[in-house]
Amino acid sequence: MAIRNQASGLDIVATVIRQDGRWARLHNDAYFARAACANFTHDHGLGAPG
């Protein structure tokens, strides 16, 4: 996963193919990605002021 911090937010790129060549599990990934982004933003003080 690559994370780049910009003034407008974060860009995340993740592969969906595992190292063994099989597709990664994608069930509920939108929920987990949203939570991971929120945690990262909070932990690193990148949230909107206020």
C-alpha cells in the first residue's frame, strides 16, 4: 500500500493480487479502508481543523 500526503488528502493504492497469484479477499474492504484511513488521519494529525 502506498500513501501520499497532499494538502487535499491522502491517496491510497493497494494491489488486489496476492504474492501467490491469487486474488485477495475483498469482502467489506470499503468499510475497512474507510476505518484505516480515519485512524491514520487521526493518528498523524491530518484531519480538518475544528
